[in-house]
Amino acid sequence: MAEFTEKIAETNAEATNEPLLSVQNLHVWFELRRFGFGHAGYVRAVDDVSFDLDAGQAIAVVGESGCGKSSLMKTILGINTPIKGEVIFDGHRLTEMDRKGMLEYRSKIGFVQQDPYGALPPFMSIQKILEEPLIINGWKDHHKRLDRIRQVMEEVKLSPVDDFIDKFPHMLSGGQQQRVVIARAMILEPKLIVADEPVSMLDASVRVEILKLLENLQQTHNLAVIYITHDLSTVRYFSERIFVMYAGRIAEKAYVEDILNDPKHPYTEALLTATSEPDAANARIYKEVPPGEPPSLVNPPAGCRYHPRCPKVIEGVCDVKVPPEFEPTPNHFTICWLHENDK
């Protein structure tokens, strides 16, 4: 009996050490077709991306428009289907889930959209908007639904609740609309929140409030959070780790302070250079950023995908060989040939 109890304890310990979300060698390609000519290639939106996310941890996925952030997010949400690789949530593979399993999976993931006004149905009151996910997921008791709605509205600071619950989205400010979007993401008590540029459509004065609200919800409920953004200036206030994406691949990943203070990939350096300068004294200093645009994901360049724009390119290496992942310092990873010999 003692041996059996010990075995159970060991199994539980091992289960606790498993990540909440594991993305393994993920490839998300979209087929292109020409009318009358059939197959015309693929858009390689996500190309061999891997990472783990623990319960209660917040990460930021950063990069320019078109780098693959949204395609990665939609695959994690179960909207896109990968052609290769796995998304494993709480020990369950997305590719093996049936319709019932997918419904349960999506009830454990909250989604905060970029444009709050576009994300909220204009013909539904706030109560109806927040009640809909509960009805879909089998909450039959109207009073329990209403209690849960009031509870989550208090949590996102839409109070007094009676002042907001019967209003429609157009009657709210942008910040209040985004709080409704966050409330809807939280209504089913998820384990993971995916926030797609949640503050980019808001006034600067409101952005910090929304980020602090998300941070407070994360800590209170031990939520895992994937924060998608193109703005490196906001990540230090919210995330523990940063994943920098470029042309469908993760170019660099590390803890926030390590990347902000000592970036290893030239693309990350370029993003930091382009970040707004909070010090007014430096506002007129010209900052040189790499020329050009991100490459086409239909026909990405050979070797390192950043080499056509990179000021530190090594001819005959970066333009020929695809860089593997190097670890120049502990827990700091990058795909850049500059760090091939780093220990």
C-alpha cells in the first residue's frame, strides 16, 4: 500500500512538471491556388516553431506585421490546422480532439481581440454578450449565469455593474469595450488567455490600465498568458519571456530583461532601435534602422531569412545555411550564425 501511495505521488509530481501548453515543431502553411492552374505554392506563415508555456506564466510574441504572430495564435486557438507539428494543451493533442473535445478545449482558453468595437456584436447588450458563452457551455440556471456575469464584471472594473450590464457596445468608451472583451475571455474561468495586441487600438492613457488589469487577473487566477504585440515598449510591464518572430520563425527567445538589455539577434536589435524613446531629450536623435521589408513567405530567402536586411551578415554562411538554435548565454536562445561559437 505504501509503495502504491508513493507511486501515485511520483506520478502527480511528474504531471505537475508538464507545461500547460507545448508547441512542438509547428508548421502552418497555406496553399496558394491559381484559377485554372491548380497548386501555386504555399505561404509559410509558421515554420518550425517550438516553445513551452507553464501555468501562470506570461510570454510576449513580438514582431513586425506579417511575421506569423497571428497565424501562430489562430493555430493555438484551434482555428488553423498545422500541416506538421503539434499543439499539446494540458496533455491533450489538438489534432486528436473531436468536436466535443475542441469545445471543452476552447472553454479553457480566453481570447482578447485587438479591436474591441469590432469584436463585440452591436445588437447585443453587455449581459447577452457575456451570457452567450455560458449558455453554449451548458450553464442552464439563469441565476447562476447572472451571478457569474456580475462577478466577472466586478473583476474587470466595470462597476457599478448595474450602470453597464444593460448597455450596448456603442454606448461605452474604447477602454470600457476592451474590458467587456476581457470579461468575455474570463467568463468560463480559462487556464490560458491569448491577447492579440489588446492595447494597440486604445488611447495611450488607457493602455497601462488595461495591461495592469490583465496582469492582476493573471496573478489572481494563476493564468497563463500569450501577449501578442509589435510594440516592445509594453512587454516589460507584463511578460516574463519574449519570443521574437521574423518571417515565420522564432529568431530569439529569452527572459524580458535579457532581451531588452542584451539582444543577441540583429533583428531584435532593430526592433529595439525602432521603439519609441520615452526621454524627450533624445526625441530628435536619428536612429538608423535596417532598410527593406520582411521577405515573402511564399518564397523566403535561403539561409537565414533576415540576411537580406542584416547589417552583420556573414557572406557565404548566412545566405546559404539555415541557422539552428544556439544558446549563447543560459536560457537565451537565438537562430543567428554570429553565435555559432559562443559557449
